[in-house]
Amino acid sequence: MPPPSLCGKGKTMSKNFAVAIDGPSGAGKSTIARTCAQTLGFLYVDTGAIYRTVGLAALRRGLDSHDKGAVLAILPELNIELSHAADGLQHMMLDGEDVTAEIRRPEVSLAASAVSAYPEVRAFLMELQRSLARTHTVIMDGRDIGTVVLPDAPLKIFLTASAEARAKRRWKELKEKGREQPFEEVLREMELRDKNDSERAAAPLKAAEDAVLLDTTALDFQQSCEAVMKLIRERWTP
Ligand code: DC
């Protein structure tokens, strides 16, 4: 089975510090993590994008993402690559095609949530995630980074916000991208994904015991970034 791979040049550091950021969808993990990573010169790793790429691959092959056997059967033929542009933006490649924009579609979100529940899919993507943290100073976000992928990360943050606040942010984001969707539908999908992600047997979404809990319901983007930067600066010595 060809392992998913990293291509392009990320910044390699001799002393690798890792920040694990977990939390439900729409909590602002990726934008906050990317901004902080850019400011500090860390490599930003969006692990949700990797699961989304597997979900997209299943959809493209016309599979029902809830058909575990069918999804597992395509893993050996998947060619998933991850690269970082100079501006720190993470790009996902599927079979040689840049699918960075396409994996944000709502149907891909649901497929990603379904395929990420399979332990075999998680195991398939584990080494890629760990190898990035071995070779780079990273801010990695996902659902199980502090609990499973990087249990020894020196800083773990569980970033959350109320479901309404998260759905509002996602609704606004979709609207700005010209993909308008009724708010109620966005909220329903958000709650469905929360349920899938936290009730699944394999690596369910939960805060690591030693994670710092950060609730951004009442914080704007700037304030959220400042809170994360403060935590990093308290624990990281350049
Ligand atoms: O963060 P996101 O919304 O892009 O993630 C897409 C899906 O992948 C989401 O339903 C949860 C899942 N996921 C996961 O199970 N583990 C991760 N480390 C990251 C994402």
C-alpha cells in the first residue's frame, strides 16, 4: 500500500516542538493554527484535510462512504500527497490533482466524517502525520492529535465554541465563497458531524487530560489567535 506522502519544502527545525490543537468542526482551529504557525515559522498541518481527501476519493469513485468494505478496498490505490506553498498554505493532492478547494464542499465534509470513523483509515494516515511532527516544528490540528497522534506534544489545546457560534462562522465562510446554504442546514450538518466525531469508537473527539481548554464562543479571531500565541510563548523557547 503506498503511504500518503509529503512533498514540497516545509521548514525543518533541529529542535522540534509540537502544538496539538483538537476540537469540533468550526471552532476556528485551522485559521487560528495557520495564522500562529505563519507568525512563528512553524509548519501548519491540517489533518482534517487529509481525511477529507480520502472522503473525496470515495465520492469520486461513486462509493457510499458508509460502506466500510468499499472504502477500505480503495486505500491501496490512493495517491495522496500533501505540500506547503510558500505562504504556509497546505495543499492536498489526490492522484496528482490539486483538490485543496474541492475538499471543502459540504458533501465531502460528511464523507470525511464517515471515513474517519474507520480505524483502518486512521491507521493508514497515522505515519504521515507523525513523520511530519518528527521532522518539523508543527502546529497540527485535528480531533485526536493530543490524544493519539502526538500524545507527547508539549502543548495541547482543546479549542471549542458553542454549536451555534461554530455554525454561524461556517455559514459566513461558505457565503463568502459564494456557496450559500441555509443556516439551519449548516447547523444541522455541524451537529451531525459533532455526533459522528465524538461518538465513534475509533479515536473519538475528546480533550486530552493535559490539554488546555480554550472556548472561543465569545472571542473574535484576533483574540483567539492571541490566546493561542500566549500559550505557545509560555511553553516554547525558540
Ligand atoms: O477538521 P475538518 O472538519 O476538516 O475534518 C474533517 C473530518 O475529518 C471531520 O469529520 C473529523 C475528521 N477528522 C478526524 O477524525 N481526525 C482528525 N485528526 C482530523 C479530522
